[in-house]
Amino acid sequence: MTCAGRVAIVTGGGRGIGAAIALALAGRGADVACLATTAARAEATAAEVRTLGQKAMALGCQVEDSAQISQAFDQVRAELGTVDILVNNAGFSSPKPILEMSESDWDSHMAVNAKAVFLCAQEAARHMRAAGKGGSIVNVGSIAGANAFPNRLAYCSSKAAVHHATRVMAIEWAELGIRVNCVAPGYVLTEMVQGLVDRAIVDAEALRQRTPQRRLGTPEQVAAVVAFLASEDAGFVTGSVVMADGGWDAYGFV
């Protein structure tokens, strides 16, 4: 499984799953541009990529802003070359009961989790089409895109949009040689999940018991699935939503 000679962009690449994805791709030979809300937040990941012998960039980009996305892609092309791989990993979650949600709560989730996937994928596909050599886009969804969770209306809705957008992109861009897939993680021990645990919004032990494997995932395990889908080993895989959740989605008995 190799990504040698490829150029990848990873959004939300400053920490957690995004950082693990950047390192997984670099470990397989890709040069990586790490995008975060500020370049400083992505620099640590970029520095780690360089220790693996690959070129790296740290870029600040609001991924819900088309102008900033276009500028970031142009910078990557100028410094690293045409983008071959895009991983739409940036995400946002702020659980709240529906009756307490504001319009801005809804809009924030949709902007970062859904609109940004559309805008970044569209920009990547334009670059890939112009280069004429295809490419791979991997969107990061969630078990919340296929399962209902209380107090997470906006998050669940936005991730469901990512899952379905993946399928539409895949069939529309297949003729361009662009594969589009989605990885839907279950509960992974990241800073975001730890924050929910610390605020008593979720119970870590209850999550472990609900997961058939009786454990939470790691960022590296999710990153390995993303790296496979990005590589040519997955050359006949497109339009798939791959659950990386320890069996959560398959387990229908409570």
C-alpha cells in the first residue's frame, strides 16, 4: 500500500485523526499539506511529516470559505505539485438539545462538516481534472451519519450529508478517474472525545460497553483505513462508506 510520489491535502490536520492521517500518508510516501484554522496549529504535524522524509506545508484555511480554499490549493500546487489526494477531515461538534439550538448552532455544523466537504472536494476535482490523471478523495464521516444520537441533531444531519455527498461525487466523477470514498469512525479517543468525557456529556465506559470490541478506537486505526482508500490498492473502490467503529453500527441489540 503506497502513496509514493503523491501530493495530499488533509483538512483539520493539526491534531487528532487529521494529524494521524497526515502521518499515515507521509509514511506511505506522500508529500502532505496540513490545513488548520491557522498555519500555527498545523505546523507541528507538518514538522512530523518532514521527519519522515516527505515535504510538508502548514496552511491556515477556513474550509467553509471558497476563496481561502482556492488560495490554499494554489499554494500547494505551486510548492508541492498538483493535488492527488484530498482528505476532508475538518469537523465541528457542539452537542445541544434541539429545543436549545440556535440557528447559528445549525449553521456552524453545516458550514464546517458539510459545506466545507463540498467546497474542498469541488476544488480538488477541478485541479485533478485539469491535470488529467485522476485522484482520490476521502471524506471523514461518522457513525452519527448513520445513527441517531440525542442532542446531536446538527452533527448527525451534517455527517449524513457527507455520507450521501460521497456517493454522488463518486458516480459523477468516476469518468474523470477520481475516486471518492468515506470513512465513518466510531468513538475514537481524541481530544474532542476526551473533552466530551471531561464535561460529562458522554460516558467513556458506557461507550466501551456499547462497542462490540469493548474499546474506543485510535486515530492511527482510522488513519490506516483512510490511507488504504487513498492508495491505488483501493483502485476499484469508489462510492463506499467504510465504518471504522469497532462494530458499533452493526450492533443493533441493546
